[in-house]
Amino acid sequence: MTLDIPYQRLARTAFPLILCAITLLYFGVHAVNGDSGLRAWFDITQKIEKLEAELEVSRAERGHLDQKVNLLRAESLDPDLLDETARNTLGLSHPNDVIILLDE
């Protein structure tokens, strides 16, 4: 019986420490790998940066298209832009144009 007492003391002091260590390990793993963990946070941050860059490109493209549309409005019609748009869209050409076809 005297041999069991030191082991019982060790078990009484070690068990709560082991339980705390396992609990901390469990929460630590989920803090890094969980749905709301650090990895998910980094992934979301990268997605946000990528989408903000795409948004910036889309805004620039929209600004360019808005400017082009404004030039085609009846109030401020640009004849050169209208001619260029008609030629590109409809495949038309002026009778005096020289057309060179290239093999692609």
C-alpha cells in the first residue's frame, strides 16, 4: 500500500494537468484549423484582396465604357467614334478604303 500512495499523488496532480493540456491542444488546433480559425482568416483576407483588385479593374473598365457611351449620345455625338463603331460592329467599310486580308 505504501507504494500506491506516491502513484496516487502523482495521478491526482498529473491528471488535471494532462486534462488542461489536452483541452488547450484541442482549442489551439481549432483556433488554427477551424472554420473561423487563422487559416480561414488568411484565406478570406486573400480572397478580399483579389476581389478588390477585380473591382478596381471593373470600375476602370466601366469608367472607360461610360466615357465611350457619353461620346455616342445625341447631345455630344462624335462622328469619328460613330464611324469606327459602325465599321467594327457591322463589318462595313468606306468605298475608298483599301482592305488587306491577312491569313491568321
